[in-house]
Amino acid sequence: MGMDAPTNEKPEWPLWEVFIRGQHGMSHRHFGSLHAPNAEMAIKAARDVYTRRKEGVSIWVVPANEITASSPSDKGPLYEPAEDKVYRHPSFYKIPDDIGAM
Amino acid sequence: MYAQLIKAEHAGDEDTARAEAFQQRIDAGEKIEPKDWMPEGYRRTLIRQIGQHAHSEIVGQLPEGNWITRAPTLERKTILLAKVQDEAGHGLYLYCAAETLGVSRDEMTEMLLDERMKYSSIFNYPTLTWADMGAVGWLVDGAAIMNQVPLQRTSFGPYARAMIRICKEESFHQRQGFDIMNRLANGTPEQHRMAQNALDRFWYPSLMMFGPSDAESVHSEQNMAWKIKMNGNDELRQKFVDLTVPQAEYLGLTIPDETLRWNDEKGGYDFAGPDWGEFFDVIKGNGPCNRERLEARRKAWDDGAWMRDGLLAHAEKKAARAAKAAA
């Protein structure tokens, strides 16, 4: 992800990003990438490469060049505004001991 | 380790302020990601190191693949198949990590085949008996783990993530090797001799995997500052020897080193280093199997060309048909 197209005269199989959902109801998680000629083959290859030890029950593959990523230089404007908003976390609020668990 | 003699590329003439900020991020334990700015030297050194590591995984399939059809039992055969398949996966994880730095997998493969890139010296030694499958898993994978475990904390995010997955699988490799050795060492006298013979042949080449002494390496310092190299070569070699000697004793096998002694003062073993002349000779291409390994890789690449092209053509045809049907 995030690389320039290879400067190769011969066509190379496109790159796919692989997302896998584990067994316990978690969401699909990015596992890695691989090359495959099309989506169908990418799923087959992802099965071989990333689920040899029962790591998952569902596979998504996405063409790597279809992913739009935020720019590292936008880190400040994107994430800094969250820094002074501690009131968005439950730990900001003091609940009297008498109330018990909340 | 699978990456030996990795030269540090010089940072070049980029503005020092950026390079300093970059170093501060690494010092603070931040991960560097593909789209982040990085010094050209960092990028090029990583491509060389990750590429060499990936090639080692792929070429490393050859000495073990040699025994798949001759494994002594069906169980041993399925285990060995699984292990060799893992090595292919490890190669793939690493090629993908290197690709995020702007080099393509095909380019890297071609650099291996025309010898612009290297792979670990260890895979240029032959696997002559079944016991070698034990020695390779126990010693070679054991040595690789010494290096790979700390690399899980390396500064480059995709490389660190690949190493985490590899380490999870690698411990199966070492254990299955030890299990083969254990069975043979406690088998018939002939099997015991076979195990001893494998240890005799793989001991020094395994010590070479860590590379020459750091004192002789001018590149270690930069690579360590960049957290591309996490430990000194001598430090890891010592750790490997200290862990392995008691395991050999348990097996009732003798490490082929008459100078091997426990040193109370340093809390580790004193041991003989390998023949570095031999190491450099193997690196230069003159090991027992260099030519055979590269020929096998070239043949696989050339013989597979029609398959790669064919699958691509088939995918294009299917896509065109789907587009026509949708129109």
C-alpha cells in the first residue's frame, strides 16, 4: 500500500490488500497483501497464505490501488483536535462511590 | 540470521533537519510507515535487508524440499510440507513489506536471479540425510529466531508486522527440527550417528548465519540507530550458543568444538568461531550448492512464466466478458 506503481516493462499481477475476520465475531482486520491476477484468485491465495492455522472464517480482498489513505502530513489537523476533549471519555466523570458500578 | 552483511546506505544530502526529526521519531519508538518521509539511505538499506530476508525464505525451501518425497513416515512428510509451505508464506510477507518501499516483487526476484541481491549463506549447504531436516529446523531456524524475535520491534511498520507473523510460525519449525533430532539421537546407534553427523556439518555454518564480528562491520552503527538492526552479531551468536549447548547435551550429541567451555565470569560459553574465509567464499558464490540453488530458482521462474502470463490473460478475458455482459 502507498507505493508508486512498479516501473517494470512486464505486466505484474496487481496487488491486493487482504482483510480477515477471525472466529469470535470480531470485524475484518487487515492481515497483509498479495499479488493475484484477479479477485477470485486473490481469495484463493489469501486462503493459502493467511488462514493456514484457522486464523479466519471470512476473507475480503481489495485492490490496493483502490484504497485512499490519509496523508501523514495531515496528522496534526486530523488528530490533534481530539487531544483536549477528555470529556469524551467515561473516566472524565466522577461518580460518587455510593452509586456503585456505572 | 537471514540477512547478512547489510551495508548502511548513506543518508545522502537531504536536509539535516528532516533527518534529525526522523531519527527522533525512531528514538521515541514510533513506527515509520510507507508514506512517511524517510531518508533515502534508510529506504535503500531496508529494501536490501528485507529483500535478502525474503530471498532466504524462498531459497531456503530448496534444501528441505529435497526431503519431502523421502520423509520416513507420512506424518513427517505432512509436517515437512507444512513447514516448506510456511517458508513460501514468509517470503511473501517479506516481499510485500519491501514492496511498500517502492520496489516490485518481480524486480526483486530478478535481482536475486542475476545475483545483484543475496540470500543467507546457510542455504548453500547440502542436506545429505534425513537428520539434516532435524539439524536445519533445530539450528538454522533456531539461529534465525534469535534475530527475528527482536526484529518484531524494528522501526519500519510493515517489516515489524511481517516479523510478528513469521515469529508465530517459526517456533513450530524449530520444535519439529528438535523433535526429529530427539528421535534420531535416541534411536539405533546408526540413527544416533546420523544425528551427530548432521550436527557436525551444520554447527559452524549456523554460527556463520549471524555474520562476522561487529568489530569488523562499519555499517552496524547506522543500522542500529535506525532500528533496522536490533542487536550485535556477536551478542546474538553468544545467545544462540548458550541456548543450544544444553539442548545438545540433552540429546546426547557433541558440539564439534573442543574449545567449548562454560565461562563463569561472563556467564556464557567460550567457543570457537567459524572459518570466516569459508563464509566469504560461500557469499561470493563458491559454496557447495550456490550454483544449484540459483539454477533451481531460475528454472522455477522461467518455467512458471507461461502460468503467470496465462492467469493474467484469463483474468483479463473474464473481466472483458463481464464488462460486455454489463453493457
